[in-house]
Amino acid sequence: MAQAIRPMPDEMPRELWRGYQPPSLAWQGIVKEIFITPASAQAMIAVPTVRAFADRGLEGDRFYRESWNAVKRSDKAVSLIEDEVLQLAASEIGVEAIGILTRRNIVTRGVPLIELLGREFTVGNVRMRGIRLFEPCGHLVAVTKIPTIFKALEHRSGLKAAVLSDGEIQVGDAVELVSASAAVAAAG
């Protein structure tokens, strides 16, 4: 049975973003954690490595499918969130850690996600494109049973990205912007 796809909500305006701000323009980032779950209401599972497939998503995750481009929702393939934001949010709501609770696939460290919006980047050897910044949803509150998690993640809940190439992502992999010339070469 085909999964119903809701229309894409409006993007969160860039000027509202309150995510990680690196101390300098030159940043180096890594994958700190990876999470997947086979069904939307099930608990997330931490994994050390995951296979990514172009236009499909992360193997074993609830958003892995035949084609996201076919339903015009390439933004559903993978979600990223900043570890720096998670630490602040956990402190604000009085819990030790919330990475596994946020329903995001990839937790980054040292990566200003706003810099990836509308650009190509690599996570390990997997090429992705940042599609949109997004807000937390009511499902997050229902699943975590933490009413204040919504406010703690407001305007810094993560980045949705399309997967552009097949490959493997591991904890500790580098997250890097793709240069404009490399992006043109890859597309052509």
C-alpha cells in the first residue's frame, strides 16, 4: 500500500534560524551520531553506519522508499540536526541528552546547517543537497512525551536533505561543502 505524502510545508525563513554559529567562517564538521527507525512511531535506533541510496534515503529508515523525486518530496530522504543545538535544548528542558529523541537521522558536530541550505555537500562519501530548514512537529511531542521539546527546538530543528549518490555513512565521517566547480562536474 502506498504511503500518503503530505504537501511540502513552507520553508522556515533563514532569518528565523537560530542554529549553530561557528566561531569562524572556516568550519570542519563530522557525523556525531546516526539514527534510523523502520516505522514512524517506533523508537529511533543508534547505528554506527548506514547505507544511503540516491533518491531513496537511508536503508532501514522509515523514510526509505522507491523514489522521493517521483512524489516531488526529495526533502524527506534524510534529516540532519546540530549537536550544539541538541546540547542547548537538552539543558533548556532539563534532560541529559535528546539526540535519539529528536527523530533526526544524522547528528552533526561543527556544522552550521544553514550553510548547507540550497547547496551540495558530502557526508562521508555520500553527496547530498540541503533542501529546507524545518521546525519540530506535534508528532515529536507525542512520541517523546516532553511538551517543552517543541519550544526548545523551535527555529533550529534541523535540515532536510536529498540524497544524490549511493554510499555509506559512518559515525566520525567528515561533513563538507562541495565546491561549485565540483558540483558542476558531478552534474555534467
